[in-house]
Amino acid sequence: MPMTIEQIRAQLKDVNRELVEARDAAVALAANAGADPAQRTAATERLNALKQRRDILKESLDDMTEAQSANLMAIRAEGDQIQKAAKAFKGAGDFFSCVAKASGVNPVVDPRLAEYMSIKSSASGQNITTDADGGYLIPPDYSDELVKHVQSESVLLPEVQHVPVSGNRLIVAEVDEESRKDTTVSIKGRNGGILSYWKGEAAEYTASQMKFKNSQTDLGKLTGLCYATEEMLEDLPAMAAIIDQGFSDEFAFKCDDAIISGTGTNMPTGILDAGNGSLVTIAKESGQAAASIMLNNILKMFNAMPAKHRSNAKWYINQDLEIALYQLLMNTGSTATEGLTVSNGLPIFVPAGGLASAPNGLLLGRPIVPIEQCSALGTKGDILFADMSQYRWIDKGGINGQTSIHVRFLYDETAFKFTYRAGGKPMWSNSIEAYKGTTKRSPFVALADRA
């Protein structure tokens, strides 16, 4: 089986490391006057073999990357042709109406539709029909617009890292790190184990080696299906608006829900999923009332966020939690005035008050974002402190669409089917222990159940 680009790069990295070791060994033997000639010969042969292996791998990598670039350029050129033909339609409703007329009992094929399907067929190698029902591919103009609407309607999708893929998965080599401590033995240390050391004059250098691991993100499939009557097709502006708004709202909702609670099976791995090893869960306080929020909950969650990620982190909450947030105070003592003792407190929650960057208020200086996909009040995930830029989202193109009159032919309805192939998972595979102390930190922090 041919190797992938990622596999070739991994092997090339290993060969380069072995080359350094072989070169050092050959130099050491050459400098040793008493070395066995056979050993010198073997070292030289090993060095030459590794160089040859490296050159073969580099040549293969260059060929594959060049072929990939050429393929991408060809795909872009085909896409430009398709987009140009699609622009002949006034909008999604105009296209849908032409499809219905072309697929009816007495079909009338609009010249614009014929030209579009001719270009689409030659570009992708497909026939004018996409299935036995006589469906037509929906122009990318309209499906791409649906993607834009989904991202604008979504709360979380614009915040995460987006990576387009050409296959059905993304494999990324990542640094294997479990702790910020100076260790390479019991746990995987800082920078994956590559460390530096202070030394005295003429002291021997201490070697360390970086460890990597592969992280795989698979594509899932988000689907949508709706039916439009002939009457709706005749009312073109209403037709386009109904389909566009309905699916953009629904796809945006499901994408956000998957980012938080996805199971990883045929869908993204969510932040709260058991498969997310990077989630730090803050335990409730001793004697804490059910469904309540305490000052220490918030302080510990804030502390579990790595300092360099705090400036980008936000509080994502179930809206029912707002009532408890308004009651949060940091006790600063009491004051006696005219025989009365008044308890003093410093609010850590700043309510909404016109801040453009935080329209829903601030909590310890970071914006609050109410989102209905957060867990119910009192359960794990009703409040999250997260840097969403550390979540990787992959997709394959935009939203693909098909339409057919035959599924609901007896009801004078046309079926419109939409498919969005996407996946995602946190970029951190585990939380990381602090350099000093034992605190575990991560860009994803949740408060545990308070039942």
C-alpha cells in the first residue's frame, strides 16, 4: 500500500535523526586511530545507506506534494467554471424552479440548467442525474452561501480552528506532552521531552529527545431533508428564504452542539465527551447546594486555564446560570456603622453594560456567552471556561445538495437534501501538569455536577 504524505514525513524525520547519529559515530571512529577498520567500513556503509534512503524519501515527498498541488489547481479551475455557470440563475429559488420543470412529467430544460449540468458533468465525471430519482446537484453558489449563513448563525463555529481536508480524515503529528516539569522518564515532559540544562565549562552535554504522537480527526455527516410544494416553488423569494434560513439555523445549532457534546461516533468529539482527555473538571465544594455556583468554583476554573490562553478564553454558560452569577461576591469583610454591621463584598461578575466585546457581561474579566447547548443547570457542562481556538474543525468542501421530484411525486412536492461532511475534536489530547505543583491545566475547563 502506498505511503501517505504524513507517513513519508514521519519516516523522513526518523531517517534524519538516524543520519545524525550515524554521522557522529563515523566521525568518532575516524578520529580513533585504534578503531577496527571493519567497524569504520560498516559505519561508512550505514551512513551511505541512510543518505540514499533519505534521498528516496525526499524525492517521493516532492513528487506527492507536486501532484497534490496540481490536483488542487485543477479542482479550483473546475470550481470556477461551475461557479460561473451557476451565476446565471437569479437565486436558489430560480434554480429550484428550473429543476422542478426539468424533472416533471413533461420536462422543459432551461438552457441555463443544461449549460450548468454540462459543465458540472464534464468537470466531475458525473451524469446529469445524481441518482435514480433524477436529482440535480445544487449549484455551489447557493450551498456555499448556506455554509456562510451557518457560520454566521453559529456561536462556536466561528471561534474554532478550521482545516479543510480532501480525504475522509485529518492526521496531525503533535508534541506528546503531559507535564511542564523537567522530566523525560515517568511522564512526558515539557516540549515532549526536549529539555535544556545549565552546565559548567567543558561539562558534557545532556541529550534529550522530543516525542510526537498522531492525532486523527474523522469526518462525520450532518444531513438535512425538506420538501417544497409546487406553490412554494412558484413563490421564488419565499422558497429561497425558507430553505436558506431553516437549514442555516439548524446546521449551526447542530455544529455548536457537537462541539460541546459530540460523541465522536459519526460526529465530532465534543468538549464534554469522555473521549476528550484534555478536559479539566473542577469538583464541587464540600456542602455545596444543588445547582448552585460558588466563588471557589469560578476561581478554581479560572486557575485551571493556562495563563497564555486566558486572553482568548470565554465563559460559556446555560442561560439559567445567570441568576446565580448576579449573586456572586468576593467577601471583603464587614463594616460597623452606628451599631449596624454591614457585610462587604467585591463583585467578580460584571453585568451587561454596553461593552461591545462582552454584551452579556464579564466574569473575572472574561466575556460570558450564554449558549443553549451547554448542559442543564446543576450538571457538568452548565458552565465552561474554554479557549475555542484550541478546538480543530475539519470539513470537506461546503454543503452538498441534491433535489428530486420523485420521492414525493404524488404529493406535488420536491425533495431537497443537504449533506455537510465535517468533524472535530480538541487539539489537546490531555491536560498538562504545571511546572511547579500538581495542578492540571487545559484550554477546556468544566464544573462538575452539583446535584
